[in-house]
Amino acid sequence: MSGLPRWVIDTNVLVSAFLWRGLPGRLLERAGECDVRLFTSQALLNELNATLAKPKLAQVSPSTDTHAPRSASSSTIGSRRSPREVT
């Protein structure tokens, strides 16, 4: 494994980044600009999907399609129990 920083971003931070940008959005932008390794798990993706599907957030979201981006799909990250790198 390389010496790159490894990040797991909390569901609430992701929701804020997707819907309101602000500091959480800048954090995601920074992750895209820097050499970091993002990790997630199927449990976190399930929580994100359920959170974005809540009626309260559907009013804010530009779309009601709450599927995880292709780069974070369960087929990409594997096991549902242990964190895996997002590729």
C-alpha cells in the first residue's frame, strides 16, 4: 500500500457536499485534486442512498435519482463489511 492519505468521508458530509457545497463540497474537490485514497463500504453507500431518498432532502435535491455514482458502486468496492478503496 502506498503512503497516500486514506479518507473515509462521513455520510452527512457527503450529503452536505452534494446538496449545499460549502466546506464539505470543498473537501470533496480537494480529494479530487490531491493524491488521496478514498474508501467506502456497502453499508456507507446504503446509508447515503437512504439519506438522499428522504422526502425532506428530495425537496432540496435537483433530482430524485439517488443511485451512487458509478465510481462508488458496490461492484467496484466489493465486501459490504470492510472498507474498500473507491476506484
